Amino acid sequence: MAKPEKGAAVAELTDKFRSSNAAVLTEYRGLTVAQLKTLRRSLGENATYAVVKNTLTKIAANEAGISQLDDLFAGPTAVAFVTGDPVESAKGLRDFAKDNPNLIIKGGVLDGKPLSADEIKKLADLESREVLLAKLAGAMKAKPSQAAAVFQALPSKLVRTVDALRAKQAEQGGAGEPAPAEDAE
């Protein structure tokens, strides 16, 4: 590759690292072109999967401020650049790797923080962002309604207690009720 082409490739990879929420490095040795095509589809709409040159990608990652991946650039490497929900892409990689043991997840980075292969697999076990947000919204909605029920219960319990006391006094013939005050004219 000529120097201007290498410079353009590094610039493009640097932009991908900067614009991505996450990047996952994999080893793809032994996978066919058809399997790689299937893998690209399984990652979802918000991810791209590219076979890369280690040296150029290492330079691009360092230019993007990501130096934690340097040890992972060995052997045939491909990178999944994720711009959307990283959980969806991690699930796609995990599921594909189960069916195709030739795909090895090396590690990656999420929002600038390095991730090991095990951490990426744990990320894949999470529910999607939409499901987690729905659960959070449900929990937040439940707490105020529970508080409102408690606050409504206090006055109604007080009223029932007062009514029970009045009923008990009425049974006892009114004993214990204060005498009505006389009107002073």
C-alpha cells in the first residue's frame, strides 16, 4: 500500500473509532466469505464489521485516544464498530461465535473504557437498551403510585378509626361523650 493510501486508511479508521460507541476486536481465521456476510447481518443496523490491517488500525486507535487495545492487534483482526446499542451487537457476536468457533472475540472498548472478551460476553447477556428503559420507567411510575396509596391510606384509616370509636361510644350509651355546651345569651 502506498503512503497516501495508508494515510487515508488510518484517517478513515480513526474517524470510525471516534464516532463509535464501542469497538470489538475479533479474530476471524477460518471463516468463509459467506460466514462473514452472515456475521455482518447479525450485528444489527448500527454496526459495521471490517477486516483491518493491525499496524494501521493500531495507529488509528492511538490517534483516536484508545491505547488500551494495543496488545490485541495480533493475528488476523476484524473490528466491529458500533454506533448504536452495543448490547445488540455483542449479542450478535456471541451468538455467531457459538455457532462458529473460528470467530474469537479478543476484546474491545466501550465509551473509551477497555473491555475484555469476558466483559463483552457479559454485555451480551444484558437486555436491550429499550427493555431496560421500559423497566426503569415502570419502576419509577410504580414508586409515586405506591407513595400516593400510602398517603391516601392514612386519612382513610383515621376516618375508619374515628367512626369505630363513635360506634363504640354509641353502644355504651354515649358515656364518655362530652356534654353539649350551653349557649350563652
